[in-house]
Amino acid sequence: MTETTSTTPKNTEKDSAPEFRIQRVYLKDLSLEQPNTPQILLVAEEPQIKVEIDISVLPLTEGLFEVAVMGTVTAEVDSKVLFLVEAKQAGIFEFINIPPEQVDPMLGITCPTILYPYLRSNIADVISRAGFQPIHLNEINFHGMYEHRLMQAQADAAKTSGGADESKIILPH
């Protein structure tokens, strides 16, 4: 009895299998400002907290992207800034044999979901080191954020291209 084995299909399958790799996760930028100290520290009111989160994507090479999640936390007392923390947590992600229509959602949902816990930790740590109670940021639905941005982009595209495709019929007001 003779066995025949073929390595070609296995190698071909391995070479064309989709792969997603995290190359590196790193803190790209972190700043803390306390512009009104020490006077503001004597005020006994609860601070008002404002949090802003954003995402950026930078293509590096074919299939290699830097994704960054930026967070800004501002605490104010009596309309004066108690502290301001700005942080940018980034990562380098590699996409191999992944269809282009799947890369964009992964860049907008999967990668930020991986990075966000690091950002939350770094922001809470720097606030604590500044002498304040740490602020633990809430979880974020990056899928919802991605869908919202898609709808916004489609609406903006419809506004800019809509004029060229619309008929020239003017309706009375």
C-alpha cells in the first residue's frame, strides 16, 4: 500500500490563511497639566469631569497600520481647570490575507477595543499620581462608534455629491 502526501495544498492554505497580528502596543503620548494650582486645590467643590475619546489610523506599509486611541480628561472647579490629562495609546497591527472590506471595521472596532484598556489604565494612573482620586473611564462601544462614523460619512458624501445627481426641479415653499 502506497501513501501519497501532497505538501503543496497545505502550504498554499497556510500561505493564504488570513492572519491578524499585534506587532506592538505602546503609550505614544501622555501629558498632565494643573494650570491653576495650588489655589484651585483649596476649593472644596466637586469637579466637573469632561471626557473625549477619538481614534486615528495611520497606514505604515502594505497591511501594517498604526492605530491610536486618544483620550482627554478635563476636571474643572468654578469654571477653572483643576487638571487636564491627554493620552494617546497606540499599537501597530498587521493584516495578512484579510479582505479589504474586513480591514476597515477591524481598524475601527477591533484595534481600539484592544488598546482602550491600556489607555484607561494610564489615565487613571497619572491622575492618581497627580494626587487626585483616579478616574476610571467607562467602557466604550467601539462598534457603535464605528457605525455612527460610517453613517456620518455617508450623510456627508450625500450632501456633497447630492447636488450633482439631483434634478433641477424647484418646488415652491
